[in-house]
Amino acid sequence: MSYDVMVLDRHPRFEKSKEFLSWYDKIIRWDEDLDFNDYSHATKPLQDWFLEIKELIPPLNGPFSPVGDNIGKSAYPEADYSISKDCIYIALSYEKIEETKAKVLELAKKHRLATFDISGIFPFFTFHS
């Protein structure tokens, strides 16, 4: 079981809940023809966010995942990232969840991205400015 958060690029279609939920239902099918471990197809703000967050919360899969003696050595537990064109879905470990989630949100704010706290008791969507 994981704690799931989505970081996404700011887009007018996300400002109305009905449009956002329709987009969300489609995107989580993960049927795009993409390598979901490759950050290069994401928008520039998401790429910048990912390049910074991966240093703190390493990915479980893909080219940036720790190997050998480096597994489990970061300040935060590794996470599973699924990278799309205008969102990154992160499945976080519950270990250190409050600190980890705070770091995800801090960097989203820094890069002026939006977040969707999927696993929150009442999931919330926030534009960070």
C-alpha cells in the first residue's frame, strides 16, 4: 500500500473540478504510448521538479533508481514515479510520510506546479504559486 500524490503542470482545464476529474480518470489508465520512467516527455516545469525531487526521494525504477549499496541510503524512502506529459504520479512509502509529502509539496510550490493529494482523507487539488 502506498500514499499517492500527483504533481501536475498548471493548466486551465484543471481549474474546474469536472474537467479535472474527467482528465484524471483518463490519465490514470496509463494507456499513452510513453515510457513512464522517462521524464523527458514531461513539461519543462515537471522535468525541473523531477530532477530535483529524485535526488531526495529516489525512484524505485528507471535510470535514476539506486543500486547496490545505495538502496535505502537517501533521507527519504524511494518512491514509484509514473511520468506522463503533464503530470507525475508518485506512490510514496508510508515511512516518514509527513516529511516526504512536505518535501513533494515544497518543491511543487517552488516550481509553480499543482498537486492532487490522492490518498488524503479528502483528496485536495492545489495550485501552488
